[in-house]
Amino acid sequence: YPRELEELLAARPEVLAAAVVGKPDEAVGELPVAFVVPASASVSAAGLMAAVNEQVVPYKQLRDVYIVDSIPVSAAGKVLKRELRDQLGGRDTDGALGAPVWRREQGSDQGRDPG
């Protein structure tokens, strides 16, 4: 379902590019995390996350959104998701990734009606 989340993000006018990868999690294996290149500096990571998460079932919801300047792509134009996963694992050498701009707390229903 990363592709589904990427398509929802890409459909937003405030997003220039997006990639979704799985972040390792001990409890469930992986949680979806988005890397987003915004169209302007005023883009809200929390707003993007809320807009996407209201369109998908809870287990597909984004847990973190990272606002980035660019997404790594190969010479053929394919997103290099392995590099993004490596950055999540703390293996990036310059420490540029930092903390997510906004994080959804696990188990939070964001005001959704559980029924």
C-alpha cells in the first residue's frame, strides 16, 4: 500500500513529489512513513498527514512525515527507496534527516469515531 499513499500525496497540489517507505517497528514489523517535497514553504506536514489518513483504513495510515528538499532517484527516474530506508535507520552520514516534522502517535485515532 505505499503506492496508494504516494498517489494520495501526489494528488495534493501542495506536494511536488512524495515517496512512502516502511519504517521498522518491533510491534507490527513496519509502519508507513512519507518523504514529501513541498510546493512551498508553507506546507503543513500535519495537514498532509490528516488529509491522507482520513482516506485510508487505520493500518495504512502514515505515522511520520518528513519534509525534504528532494527525493533520491536513479538515472532511470526510479525512486531509491533503499536510500530513504537507510536514512530512517540512522545510517545517513551527514545527519541531515533529523526528526520527523510531525509524528502521529501510535494508537491515536485523531478524533475518529471507532464505530
